[in-house]
Amino acid sequence: MAQLELASLSKTYPGESGGVLAVDDVDLTLEDGEFLVLVGPSGCGKSTTLRMIAGLESVTEGDIRIGGDSVADLEPRERDIAMVFQNYALYPHMTTRENIGFGLKMTTGLDADERNRKVEDVAETMGIEDLLDDHPRELSGGQQQRVALGRAIVRDPEVFLMDEPLSNLDAKLRTQMRTELKALQDDLGVTTVYVTHDQTEAMTMGDRIAILDDGELQQVGTPLECYHRPANRFVAGFIGAPSMNFLDVVVEGELLVHDQFQYRVSAETTEAIGDRPKVSLGVRPEDIRIVDDPAGENVVEASVHLVEPLGDLSHVTLNCGDRQLTATAPSGRTYDRNETVGFTFDEADCHLFDITTGESLKTSDGTVDDETAAVRAR
């Protein structure tokens, strides 16, 4: 177990016009035993970052340090890391016992009895002690995933690297494995970097999450910090499901003016806006309240476009002029298509962003402080 540091890490692939910049000047520090999730859309640079840590990709600029020592120029086998892949990468001709113990056999001087003892201990931890003599073709997807995790754990590495290890599982098993994997990491206390494009995995598993877009680090923080206090509009729209609703509004004193409504805000919010003539207003679906009467201050008239019942709640898509917004409503209320309703939201729950830069001006619990500002995208 060790601290992991990424210092001004960059990766450029050769090509025309200076090549393709895949990772741009990423600075990150993981404390000993921390579980950090790298999350972002496809092509944002998260897997490239992980592969550089593993030594599978060369570093164009910057440094990688494990336990204070630079490993950027070391071969993968010299870095004391263990990686779990999306496709498990099990040897089909080997039993579970042989797959888990293969790394020990290749990289340590342990005798067969000691290797076998360690393999059996790990198999018991993973709940697969009855599968040690089975081959991968005899195992389910979840069991194969446990074997792949066991193969990484048995080496007792300084750092775990996990590249979307749950993406091949069905939804129910993925949820179960999320819980088991996080509990296992807590028990082992191994510094872990976990890559996913699924923001639900990021929110439920990470001690902290690092959000990437187009190779640039957008924000680093706890899941709730990134949810309630996004550094910019990209983070606000990426974190949360359904995603945040955005409307561009004109600022007229204490009014936010849209083609379909006017929303009065407090002097504190006006001060946060400053002299900007326009801002982007963001409201999460769960913060929108649908009301029967579309009249009243700060109530917006809309029509129902679609209702998606989910059991205890429903996602209601509303037509507001030429824009569609999503609201979360209790399941007890039914809505007809094209029914006219009103919706509103509390000023305390709304977010405001600079219309040009996407910079966060107001979050759901006040203006952005210095700590949040420090992790904004450059």
C-alpha cells in the first residue's frame, strides 16, 4: 500500500499537426488506501491515464510516483501494481487455482505449498473456494470476475488498477459486485484507481472521484461534493441521473428571464451573477416540483410530453417552449400526455453557470468557495 502521485501527466499520440493530445497535464494525489474513481465519457482519457500508471503506455510529459519513488521509466512488472481488466483475461486452459496463483509463480520465489496457501486464503475471501478446480468455461461471469480480482489481490500490490471491471456483467450482478468490491477494498486498504464511464459506479464506490473531459481534469472531490457543488457546467451535467436541466436566461436585475418564464432571485444570487447579461440556469430533475396550478410567482407553465414510471417515482418529461426538461415526481400522481401543468424549484437548489466558460457561479448550497475553485478546469 502506498501513496500514488500523478504530476503534470500528459500523453500525446503521434499524428499530423502535432499529434493527438489524449491526457493534458493531469495532477492527482491518492493517499495510502484511497479508492479513487476516474470517470468521464468515452474518449476522455481515463483509460489512457490508467494505462500510463500501469506502464502499458509511455508518458509524454510529467511523472508517476508510487510511495514517493518515480516509476514512469519502469517496466510494468517493476511497478508493484495489479490490474483487473474489463474482459477478465483468464487463461482458459488453467483452473481457478492456477489462474489466481500464476502471478505468484512468475514473479516470486515462493514454493508451491506457500503459493497454494495464499491462493486458498484469497479464494476464501472472494467466496470461490469451492471453484478452485474449475476452468473459466465452467464459471459464470460473476465468478470469473471474482477469479480475476483474486489474481490481483493475491499479489498484495502497492496499487490496484481496475479498468471497467464490471461492464460485462448484467445489471443485477453489477450492483451486487459494486457493493462487494467496495467492501473488499475497504477491508484490504489498498490504494485503488478505478476507471468507469458509469457515473452511478463513480458515485457509489469512490472515496473521491476525478472527472475528465477531453483529456483535462475537470474536478476532483467526494461524490457528494461533485454532485452538490460542481466546478463547471460539464461536471453538473455529467454527474447525476437523469442529468441536470439547463436553460439559458437573460439577467434583468433580480429576474432571470426566459422566453417562457421569469424567475425572481435574491440579492445574494444577483451578486454571484455580477455584471453578466446572460447565464445558464441548471436545475436537477429531483429539485423540480410539478404543481397543478401553473399560475403564481416563479411557477413555469409546461405540458407533459412523456412519463416513465419507475415504481416509487416517475420521470416526467415536460415541454417548456422549444426545450424539454425532466422532472422527478412521486409515483402516486398520474399525468396525461399534453396535460398542462406548472413546475417550480427553490432558488437554494438551482445552479448558475457562466454562459461562455461554463464556470460555476452558484451551486445548490451557495456560491463556489476557494477550495472548489481550486479544482476547476484550467
